[in-house]
Amino acid sequence: MSTLKDKQLTDITVEDLLISSEKVAHVQLNNPLEHALLVLVKSGYSAVPVLDPSYKLVGTIGKTVILNQILGLERFEFEKLSSMRVEEVMYTDIPCLSKNDTFLDALKAVIDSPFVCVSDAEGYFDGILTRRAILKQVSRDIYTKRQLTEK
Ligand code: 2BA
């Protein structure tokens, strides 16, 4: 079986580059915003996926949208962090890939998003594909081709 190192970009699929669901920080639809902000601050990520109770992908949420929601006219209304839920402020219109999509599909998707969620045909969350994973492969490909032309 060929490893990722031996594969041409055109043979790489989303599955080869996936960060699997168990390694991805996420929040649930019905979590209070306080919990979501805690996950975001503790993990260090600016945005993470949102899942429903059956682990289907439903959206993403980030620090900026949470802070905007609790921003009042003169102060941050921190009490809203416990009264508002993730489903009230999350983004639902998000790009999504499947494990069988090609490297080019993935490259196009991460032009506008730092990460793209991956789900199966029933909508169950498989993981994420990051811009970092794509850029690493592009860099490896350029480096390999340069080595070949210098020989
Ligand atoms: P950001 O949180 O805005 O992170 C931008 C880049 O900063 C990341 O790019 C990574 O290179 C670095 N970075 C940020 N926090 C990090 C941490 N705690 N550990 C290591 N590196 C960190 P990418 O790796 O391309 O990730 C793109 C986006 O994917 C991240 O944007 C974040 O929203 C999401 N992400 C990545 N890994 C995740 C994970 N395990 N769980 C949840 N979300 C993740």
C-alpha cells in the first residue's frame, strides 16, 4: 500500500489528510455560549465545529461571533453567555467535504476557510480538513519536483 509521501497530489483524497473527529475540539448545539467560549479559549482555536446530540454536523462557531453577540452599547453583557445557546449564533451556511473528494476540491474549499468540515452521506461528522494540511502537501510537491529537475 502506498503511503501519503509517495502519492501524487492528484491521487490524494480528503480522507488522506483528515483530522479525525475524535481529535477535533467541538461543541454541541444546546451548549450555553459560556461553554463554547471556554472550549475556544482553552483549545486556542478561533472556530470549531458544532454537532447535534447524534454527532451530526450542524455548523461552526467562533470567538468573534460570540463576542459580537454579547457586546452591548457600553459594555460586554456577560450574563448573555449563560442565557444564550450555541444554536442561536452559530454559522450554518458552511462548506462541507466528504472523505472521497479530491485534493483539488479540498484546495478550493480552504481558499476561503481556514478549515472545512468533513461528513458522511448521512451528515455524521467525520472530522476536519485544515489549510495547514493542504499547504503542507503543496509545499512537499513543489520541493519534490524541484529536486527532480535539479538531478
Ligand atoms: P485557527 O484557530 O485560526 O488557527 C490558525 C492556525 O494557527 C492553525 O492552522 C494552526 O497552524 C495554528 N494553531 C492555532 N491554534 C493551534 C493549537 N492549539 N495548536 C497548534 N496549532 C494551532 P490550521 O492547523 O490550518 O487550522 C485551521 C483552523 O482549523 C484553525 O484556525 C481552527 O479553527 C481549526 N482547527 C484546527 N485543528 C483543530 C482541532 N484539533 N479541533 C478543532 N478545530 C481545529
